[in-house]
Amino acid sequence: MRDLRRENRTAVLRRLYFDGPMSRLVLGPATGLSSGSISNVVAELVAEGLVEEAGSVDSAGGRPRTLLRIAPSSGCMIGVDIGETRVRIELFDLALTELARTERPLATSGPRTGRYEVGLVVRLLRDGIAEVLRAAGVPAERLLGVGIGVPGIVERTEGGAVVHGQTIGWDAVPLERLLREAVDLPEQVPYRIENGAKTLGQAEMWFGAGRGARSAAVVLFGSGVGACVVTDPLGQGRALEWGHLTVRVRGRRCRCGAQGCLEAYAGAEALLERWREAGGEPPAGADEETALTAMLAAAYPAEADGAEDGPAGSGAAGDGPFGSGARTADGSGASTSGAGASAGSGAAALAVLDETAEYLGAGLADLINLFQPERILVGGWAGLQLGTRFLAAVTAYARAYALRHPGGRTEIALGTLGPEAVTVGAGLLPLVDFFAQGGRRPERAPSVPAPAWQTALRDRVSS
């Protein structure tokens, strides 16, 4: 009975969250629950402050029906994105209204792995979490949890989440345990640590370009590349180390140490390195986001000039596959036109960008052939910065490399939640668990004795 009550509460909370406000009458058919069950569940949720009235709607000949919605102030979540150049931390209410945010820069000079020194990242998270709670005046007891998007593979252990981030020098880092030791939060506040592509997929499927799709592959294109495959629109996806798919035997050395990985050709870091090797001229000392903007300006100087006069994101006409008005990760639309890029540097940029589009298209074709998703969504700061025209070239290559039938059925589009979608998706992770628990905070599981056979076998082995 307890499990059934939890499932009923979960059904009502999810339906109100995604489709609310709704009346009790509509909730019944939407959830498959009887009117009696709806009345009982709603009464519980209203009494607990999780659900509130949101006005009324006229009915056909009867009394107006009261609308219900999730109470935005009934809880808060923190979302964290451990990104390429910064750690971004945001505090949300249940309506995903941003209550506070902070960004802590990671060092961009020196070896890449140095900027991800574990102690430094933990300190940045500790200070940033305290800052957003203090800025919003939110007591830590109101937190449903802290969701964190990381670059790497996340393993669940008895001691908490462990991160294997080969490209950033993290070898079995017990991140959850380190955070519990360093961050001043109540013990009952859960941490949810996931691959960054998975958190991006969560956000796009729930609130972005993935809504309405039964299945999707969501690609995170930043300094490196990753992906997540979602087969249940309301469930959680599966993170893929897509960037370390081999696309060229004995090819370029990837930052993971292997040769010929997709990331060695298609990630922003590799793209800029290849431009430099071909004679390109990235701005001295610039970070990857600024350097990629400069590369686009070198490839399409006329479009970069036109972007200064047009509205942001207007997509001025041009013959190349890349969108005009290259934008920085914060959406400022900073232009590097007039930087004096040589004609040779521009030609090199064009060649590298076209080759990158082909590598990405081949990588998307692998996702199509393996998973046959209804949609492929491209997100991440680099993917969004390259724009819709780049996507047209990538899509053409993907259809050329994919099997004809699944390739023709898969829609390829850009994500719609912007470069900060990883943070939003991370903030959703605790909410997913909260709803799955019927809107109740996790309780400590009672300790029970181990089965007799475990003791017997342990004694047999030890003897």
C-alpha cells in the first residue's frame, strides 16, 4: 500500500509539473487514477504545501473548477556545471526560476588537467553553494538536493558517486564523499552527480527541443564532445562516451591518450589546434570560446561584419555552412572582425570547419545506426556558437554516412535551452528523485541483518 500511494503521488506530481495547472477532473484521465484516489492524493499534497490552487476555469454548466499546480516555493534545487573554463552554480525554485547564481573561473593557462585539480574544484563548489544560498536567503534545509554535471564516467559505490574523468586527469575521484566532507549542508540533502551530457539531455527532453519526442540522442559539443541517449521522455538517459568513438585508425592523438577519437577532430579544443597547425592565427592568450569566435570571423569576415548591424541570432545570409554572428558562450555576440586575420588564416579556417562538419556528421551517423533515435539535438557552447548553418552541413554528412531508412527518419536540430542547459539539467536531477519518491525526502533505510547464507559463505572463505 505504501508503494502504491507513492506511485500515485508521483503520477500526480509529474502531470501537474509538466502539464499544469490542471483541475482534479482532468487529472484523473491524465494519470489513470480514480476520482477517489485523485481526491486523496491532492488533499495530501495540498496539506504538505507541495500543491496549491492556481485560479479556476469555467465548466460546462456547473461550478468553476479549481486549478492546481506545483507550489514553486515548496522546495529548491542547486544545479552545478563543472565546465571547460568555469564552474557555474545556480539555485532554482521548483518552477526553475533562478534565485541566485555564481560563476567561479577555472585557470585556462598551463596543462588542461591542472585546471581540474580536485581540491580546487571542491573548494569552488563549497564556496559557490554557500554563496547562492546566502544571496537568496534560502535555508539549506529547503534544498531537495544538489545536482552536478561533470566531464567523465560516473560510478555508483557504497561511499557515493565516483568520477572517472580520463580527459581531465580524474582517476576514481570520490567526488560525493569529498563534497560531503567539505560543504556545510545537512546530511539528508542528497547529491546527484552525473555526466554533463546526461544533464543536458535531461533539460532538453523535459523543457527544450526534445519535448514530444519518444527517443532522442542529445549531443554536448564543447571543448570535447559527448552524448546521451534517451528512450523514455520522462526517464533519465544513458550517457555515452561518444567523443571517444574511433573515427580514424592510428589518427590524431586524443586528450584521453588514444588515437583517432572523434573528439581529437571534432571537439572545440582539437578544432582550434588543427586551425593553428594549418596556419590559422587564434588571438594570443584567448580562451576557447573567444578563439572559436575568431575562427568563424576569419572564415566568414563579411558575415562577422554584418552580424554587428543585425539583431543577435538573426542569421544573415551567406554561402557557407556556418551561421553568421558568432556568439560567445554568454550570448554577448562579441565580434572579432577587424582583428586582421590573414587570407591564409581564413582559408585554413574554412577547410578545418568543413572537415569538422564531416567528422561530426559521421559521428551522428553512428548514433543513428546504433540507436535509431527520433531526434538528435546538438547543444553545448561550441555547438550553439557554430550555429544553424553549420548544422545544415553536419546534417548532410550524417545522412550520407547513415543507413538510408533510419537516417531519413531522424530529425537533427539545435537545442533550445542555450549554453547554460547543463546547469538546468543538473538542477533537475534532485527533482527527478523527489518526484520518484512521491514528493517525500529520502529516509534513511532501516538496518536489517544480512541473510544467513552471506555470513556462512563469508566464514567459509575466511577459513
